[in-house]
Amino acid sequence: MRVVESETTHSVHAYVITGNGSRDLRVLKVSAEKYNHSKTLKVPQTPIKRETGLTALIRTIATLADKPIQVSKYLAIIDKEHVNSLQDVIDELNRFGFKVTSVEELVTWLWLLSVRRGPKNLNIYFAVLGTRKRIEENLAKLIKLTYGEKVPESKEAVNKWLKEHGLEDIDLVRKASKNQLEKAFPTVIQALKKLASDN
């Protein structure tokens, strides 16, 4: 599966929206390469920039849903510090004019929300990263799984460990097996597996 940011992509299986920074996207891109290669996930260009968090993420989906293009699947990724519960997500969708028609919990902190906005029906895979706050907690787990080293789950500690080992976050993800990634990033990997197998 490819995750692309270019404007020239023809066949797009789903849009990818992140509520945080570039690390989420880098990790997703490398992880996605290990799954169904015939499908393309696109990070769409939107006028909404420099905003993070749940409100910005839902606003972006609303903006894209109102365009005439026909993409009905979304993968939304956000750090746990921005979301306390499923109800937070539903409330924010309602605030932006979405009607939630069904919710399925695929794994803990990963939901498949079927929503309607005007005449359009969308499926949003909503994946939350972090055990308490953010993606670095997942990366610390991946370091333990791949290198057997226990690293504090803070951004500073993970970045320090990567620097000391001459690695980037993507190197760590690339080295990991599918099984290790599924344990370290259960929400994102399960979402990718679902997107790889759906029509």
C-alpha cells in the first residue's frame, strides 16, 4: 500500500488525515509499504494548515467531504492527548454537521465510524496513537520489541535513543516485522489491514 502526498494520483482508495505532526505520517508511510501494494492512500492538500488536534482533523474531513471528488474512505490518525473517548469524536463530528450512523470498535482505540454528511456516506477509520499521550509511547514499545532495550516513553528519550543509534524513526519501523508493528502500533496497523482487504 502506498501513502502519497502528490496531487497527480489517479486512483485513491482512502484519504489520510493526521491530527498531529509529520512523525505520524512518516511511520504510516513505511508501515503501509508492508501491506497491499495495489492500493493508494492519499494525504490530500487542504487549506487548513498549522492546526493540530481533534477539531482541526474533523474540520479537514468536512472540507474534503464537501468537494465533488468521490473518496468515501478516510483514515484519521491522532495522538491520545487530543482524544479522551469515542464520545469526543462523535461530538466533534456532530458539531461539523456529520450524522454518525454506526460505530464498530475494531481494536481498543480504533473505531470504524460510518457517517453521513448531506448526500454523502463516508467510512472513517479513526486510529488513536499512544498509550497515554502520543506516538513516542508506541515507538518506545517498538524499540523494546526490536532491540530489547527499555526506553522511557517520552519524546526526548525516544529521540535521544534514535540519535545514539544513528537511526531515524522510519529506520526503526522498516526493520520491524509485521508482527512487531502490530504489537507496537495496534490501531494504525489494524486500520491498514482493514483498508488493504476492503473493496
